[in-house]
Amino acid sequence: MLSPGVESQLYKLPWVCEDRTQQPLVLQGPLDCGSLLGFRAVYRMCFATAAFFFFFMLLMICVRSSRDPRAAIQNGFWFFKFLILVGITVGAFYIPDGSFPKIWFYFGVVGSFLFILIQLILFVDFAHSWNQRWLCKAEECDSPAWYA
């Protein structure tokens, strides 16, 4: 949705956007193609995936093993999960603009900060454990290759 020619292609499809001159054929109200393009489209897609995974997080609370009946939902039913994700994604594009882009901008800022922080902690932990393993090998084998 960030490609330059997408907007002109969307206006060629009469069932997607209002044609600037006539009402859309299928939709009850006009759909602003601006909400289908650019950063607003990215926010709506991120909202849909976040809502989908939040729903499944709530569904999987207290599932301790793969023998739990709800674990089958996590491990299977891919067709229905895909339909739910597509439905939430399509529905996200009908959320009125209002303050939605601004709110999801802040969700993105906080989420990306937490993601980078967690990745940094995992990276430092990985480097530390790798260093410990190599030092143990160097002390056991008395080989200068492990020090190198």
C-alpha cells in the first residue's frame, strides 16, 4: 500500500473506492481510499494483527500442555484462523480515521521500544552464555584456538 501506483489502480476498481464522481457500487457508504494507502494502512494492518494475537493470547491463558482441548485451536484450524485474521483486517479499514492513526502511532512507538529492549536483553544474554561456553572449553582443552 506504499507503492506509488497503488492509488491509481484502486480508483480503477469500482467496488473498492469512491470514484470521485460516483458512489461505489457495493459499499453502502463511500470509502476514502486515503485510509487504504500509506501509513494509515500500515496502522490498520498492525491493529488487525495485534487484535488477532491478543484474542488468541486470551484464549490460551492457563493452557499448560498440548493435551489441553484449547491447544488444538492453537495448533490447528488454520483455515478458520486465516478467515478470522482477514475479517479483522477488512474490518480495521472501516474504523473511522478520527484519532485512530495517532493512537496507533503511540502503540507502535511503545511496542517497538519494548521489542528492541527485549531483543537487546536476549542478545546480551546470548553473547554472555556463548562467552561462558567458550571459556569452559578453553579451560578444559588447553587449546589457544578457543581463546582466539
